[in-house]
Amino acid sequence: MAEAARTLRSAPRRAGISPIGSLTTLEMSAKDRRVGAAFARWSACMKRAGRFYANPRDATRDRRFLDRPEHRVGPLETATAVADVHCEREVRLVDVWAGVEAAHQKRAIARNRPALDAERQARDAPLKKATEVPARPGR
């Protein structure tokens, strides 16, 4: 057991999270003109339903609907949620945003390939080291 622990500890340590992350590409996609156009179509749909938000994030941040101990979902919040889902489907917001997000992620991966490969090697090193520990019969 001690030999296995020493072998595993000798594996290189991970340097940390790679320089790209989902939050970065999420922020980039949210600012993309295609997502902005989908937000505008969603907002217009919401206005037709009597709800006035520039984008879905504004709707989720509506103070009237924030969870608090005394908060109870009422008809206004329910109607807003129903309109949100209807409008997201109508303008294919999730499809648009996910497609744009995927494109940003692919570009970020291509741009950061060496750092990502180093991250993978650092992640896999302890497992590789573990396979080098000789098995002892009867244990």
C-alpha cells in the first residue's frame, strides 16, 4: 500500500484548469450577434404576451419572482414562465444559443490545443502511475 501511495504521489501535479472554460465561451456566445438577434425576437414575443424583458436573463432576475422564504408562486409568475417557454420555442432560442456556444467552444479548443493536451496528460498521469505499481498476489 505504501509503495502504491509513493508511486501515485510521484506523478506530476495538474497545473490547474485550462485557460478556456465554459463560462468564457458562454459569455462570448451571449454577446454574439446571432444570439442577440434571437434575444430580440424572444423579447418581441414576450411583449406580445404582455411581458417586458430585453432577454431571458432579465426575466430570471425579476425581483418579484426571486426565491425568498415567504415567496409563493402566483398567477403572474406562472403566466410569465409559460410565455417564456412559448417564446423560447417560437424563436428556437435554445437551438440558436447552443449552436453559437458550440462554435465558440470549438474555436477556443483549437486555439488552446497545447494547453488542453497538457491538462489531459496531467490528469491522466496518476492513473498511468497506478498501473505501474506491481500487483502482489494474495492481497
